[in-house]
Amino acid sequence: MSEKNPEHGTAHQGSLPPEVKLLQEVTPPFFPEGGTGMTILVDWPPGHPGLPPHRHSGPSFGYVMEGAVRFELEGEPERVVQAGGTFWEPGGDVIHYQDGNALSDAPTKFVVTMVCAPGQPMLTLVDEEELKERAHLRAPRPS
């Protein structure tokens, strides 16, 4: 997954006025033809585990407004994205294991903009059988 660090600069930052800060620039592996865009606001209370393992039909791009998100995609180690940080996922076949509140004592709020493939739901839960079949693709869990 290609992601540019905005602090190192990109071609697009130079074309933005100084009042606009580039937070994330990525190259998704695909963009569903005829897809629709959707932006959602997620507001997890303290300690909320987030959604069960799932996948999206197209790429998703997120920004943490407050708190901290525990984020884990298939094949990548779990990480915590703090307020002001960004995340993205390619969509398609990749399983999104975690998106819960990493804080037990404060709420977490984040915005996600996603592209949905035509005729497919924005989110599909992954069943236990498939999780077992794909367990070898999950990064090692922290101890």
C-alpha cells in the first residue's frame, strides 16, 4: 500500500494554499468503476471494541478527530492512530480486523470517506470460518 508522508512533501502540497494542510496522500490498488462515495462519522465511547472483522467493497480513508483508534488490517501489525492521524485501507478482499477505541477512559471520534462498489454493501462482516481459513495472513498479535 503506497502512502506518502505529508511532512516530506508531495507534488500536490505545492498546489495547495498555505491554509490547507495535506494530511494523507495514497494510491489505492483499485477504484471501483461506477462506485459511489460515502463519508461517515464514528463516535466510539470509552473502550468500545469497534466493529467485528469486516471488509469494504472499495478503498477507505480516515482521519482521527479525537481520541485514538486501534487499527489493524490483514497482513499489517496492529497500531494505534492518535488524534490528528490518518489511516486508509484498500478495500476489496482485505480484512479490517480492528477499528475500536484504544482509550478506556475517553471517547474516540473519527471520519471515514469510502468508495463503495456498485451494487455491493459498504461493509461486509467476515464469518468465523473465513477468519480461520485466513489466519495465516494476519500479522502476529502483540503479547
